[in-house]
Amino acid sequence: MVMPNIGAFIAWGFITALFIPTGWIPNEGLSQLVGPMIKYLLPLLIGFTGGKLIGGDRGGVVGAITTMGVIVGTEIPMFMGAMMVGPLGGWAIKKFDAAVHGKVKSGFEMLVNNFSAGIIGMILAILSYYFIGPFVNALSEGLAFGVNSLVEAGLLPLTSIFVEPAKILFLNNAINHGIFSPLGIQQSSEVGQSIFFLIEANPGPGLGLLLAYMVFGKGTAKQTAGGATIIHFFGGIHEIYFPYVLMNPRLILAVIAGGATGVFTLTMFNAGLISPASPGSIFAVLIMTPKASLIGVLLSVAASASVSFIVASLLMKTQKDTGEDEGDKLAEAANQMKDLKNTSAAKGGEINMADVTNIIVACDAGMGSSAMGASLLAKKVKSAGLNISVTNLAINNLPGDVDIVITHKDLTPRAIKQVAQAKHLSLTNFLDSALYDGLVAELVAAQGASAATSSPVEETKKNRSLN
């Protein structure tokens, strides 16, 4: 629900950072956009998206109507409330449509559709106003109290013990935009900034790890670390460093130490961002940094990178040399851990590989993980001389004419629901070169055979035309 609307969150962050009285370019008129956007626009977008995911366009409309109930019923930004009632609206209208399917007399379809959405939306908005809104308000106050307790006790840096390992398992988007962004938006609306936007998105820990590989790594891993550093730090694609941890799991200690140091630095300087930094590029981080927090944010990134580099360097220097090329381990990282073992398998519809023209690598956001995977596969497809389009998209945006969809194994069921007729491949590491090599080989065999079969036919047609 949050990921498709990140652009709106960033727009709100830009407007806030630039035009509020303490912003970079104070403007009394334009600053009036800040309040309505965070109170109405963003929750309504989330509610609409949640309803649409369950009940299509009609579900989105009812989800937005329902969300207005929780918005008006409380004074705080209703992001959590929108996440609850948006899908509820979509579910309600979906159930109604299923109940009356085939029972509406011809000519009354539009009347029933419009009035059913309006009546159901109205009822749910009223219920949300009286019941769900106050519940979410109490829940938010409880969460805020818990967070403040952690901050006052100095325990907030300990969240890195859970956050960093979860990131390595490709749960970074779920953590950042599913947990920290809603909490951060609420805190930012109250105090002008939030530390939550940098708990997961801080590029420092990954930077330090990759720098350690550049200095103390060996083989292919050392050679590729430089390029990965640029992609990670400036491009904001944090997934690029995950395989470097998977190939040497004890280095998770380095990114945990770096993450905790970054959070501690932010708490010491009372620093944070105005809005989510997505992707987690240093440029996006700085753009979303208010003037008062600039020093604290920069020190947080630098300190987390330094600690991560030092810990990773010590772990790598003290590790016993087995003589194995780290490049080989990098390529096989996911296969070395049982829970992350590659489980690629064909699912969904059956297709003729000779007719494949469109392959999509999909993830939650359609940006980081899938972008890297699509880039890697596209190069292999081009090198093989295949005329096949390879792109990356968010799962919710998958088109109906796609031939092959490649997703993380945990996301495959969602992708199948979206485009059941396509062939689906599952993986656990979007940089899994072996899976892409196997797919390309299969495509070359199928399309090569098809070309060989069709050539005599084309030659016969050509001879006939000449005669």
C-alpha cells in the first residue's frame, strides 16, 4: 500500500523541506500545502491503493471513502488507519459484487454499481469514524509512548540487531515502508523530522562493508566491490551488498555494529529526515534532511560507515584463508544457506519458450532488487542474440501480456494471482547468475530450433515468389 505512493511521500517531503518557516526556501503560501497533504492526500492514497489491491477500481473508491472516516475522526495523520480500512473497503465491495453477480436485471447494472459503492462506502466511513479511528489513535499513542521510552532509555540503537539481518533476507522494503515510514511520517508531522527514516535507509553500514571488501577482499569479490559501492551509496540500491554478506555470514556483525552506531549518532544529535529517502541514496538522504539536522545526519552516515568498515576489516583479516576465490562464494552465496537455497521452479501457466518476447523481473517496489536482476538478465539475453524485452516492474503493475515473470520465492504467489497465464520463476537472490544462464540457454535452444524449423519454409516461399 505504501510503495506505490512513495512519490507522493517524497513530494510532501520536498515541499516541507523547502517551504516551511524553518525550511531551505521559506514561503508562507506554499507551506500551506504541507498540512492538507499529510492529513488528507497521503492517507487517501494509501486507502485507495489498499482497496484497489483487494477489490479493483471499485474497491479503491470504497477504500478511499472509508479512509475519510478515520481521517475526520482523529487529529493525527491516519496512515495506520488507512492501512486497516482501505483493504476493508475493497473486501466489502468485492463480497457484495460476488453476492449479486448474475442477479441484477439488464439495464440496472450501472445504477446498482454506483449506489452499492456509495452506500457501502458511507456505512464503512461512519463505522470508521466512531470505532476504528479512536482505536488507531489509542494504538498510535501507545506506540509513541513505547518509542519515546526506547529513546529515553538509549535503547533505540538495539533495533539494528533485528533490522540489519532482516535486510539481508531482502525484507528491507517491508521494514522501511511497512513499519518505519508510517511511524516516521507521524513523528515528522509533530516535530518536523523523524529518526525512523534513517534506521533502515542509512547507506553507511553497507558502504563500510563494501569498502572493506575493496581493501581486504580477494578475487572477484574485491574486483566487483568498487562498482557495487557506487551503485549502493550513490544509486541507493542497498540490495547490491546483500550477497557480500551472504557469502560470509559473520560479516552481519559489521553491518549491525554500523547500523547501531548510526542510530546512536542520530539520537545524540537529535537528527532525522523530513520524509522517507527512497531509494536510500546519499543524495536522497541529504535532500530530505532539514537544515538543523544536516550535521547529525552526515555524522551518522560517516560514523556507521567507519564502524562497519573497521569491524568488517577485522573479521576478514582474522578469517582463516581457505584458498577459495571469494567470487565463487559470492555467486553461490544463497545456495550455502538452507533457508536461502535457490528454489527456482516453473509455476503458473505453461508457455511455448520459442514464442517468448517479454520477460519481467518483479519485486515489491519495482526498483532495487528487480532492477539489478533485470539488468543482469538483459545483458545475458543480448549476448545470446535473442530479441526479447527484459524489464523490471512492481508486482502490482505486471501487464497481462508478459510471457515470463521472475520474482523472489516469497512474492511468487502474488505474481501468479496478478498474471496467472505467465510462466513464473522463483529465486532467493536477484543476482543469481546461474538461474539466468539456465533460462537463457533454454530460450536459445527453443528459439534456435524454431528458427531452424522455419528457415526451410521461408526459403520455399522465397523460391515460389521468384518462380
